[in-house]
Amino acid sequence: MLRSSALITAAINQRQLLRIVYPPGVRIIEPHAFGWSADRNLLLRAYQIEGASASGEHEWWKLFRVDRAESIDLTGASFDGPRPEYKRGDRAMRAGIIAEL
């Protein structure tokens, strides 16, 4: 978990795309916020640009529980910055934000 936390924080700070294996499959995401839920789960708010989707929305905002990810890796590609509709201070992260755009 420590490696994932450092990797996610670095990806946000450096605006790097992540490849996450999260049910039902592989996704490519732009990480925007990383923090703790009220029940102390690590959460990652991201804009998914391609890949699998349980909801059927392959490109849209997603909230991931980090402990449910099978793997998280840098893709080597970057993104421009926050999406226009992104709002800082994600309310899902009630127990604290570790990093955000």
C-alpha cells in the first residue's frame, strides 16, 4: 500500500497518467485527488480516459478504493492538468486529502 500511495501522490503532483487494474479490468486514468474516506479507506478520484467499466461509462469521473486495485502503475504519459469540471476538496475524502490537483 505504501508504494501505491507514493506512486499516486507523485502521479498527481507530476500530472502523470496511471494504468490501474480494477474490476472488471484495465483502465487508464488521470488522477485528480487522493485521500481518506470517513471510514478510513484510501480513495482515488480520477477521470478515466479509456478501459474497462462496471458502469458502462468508459470515459468519465470515477472514484476508486485503492485497496481494491490489483495494480497501479505509471504509463509514462502525462496529461495537461485538471479537467474543467473538477472541484478541489473532494467531499468523498472526509477524513483528509493527501494530494490533489
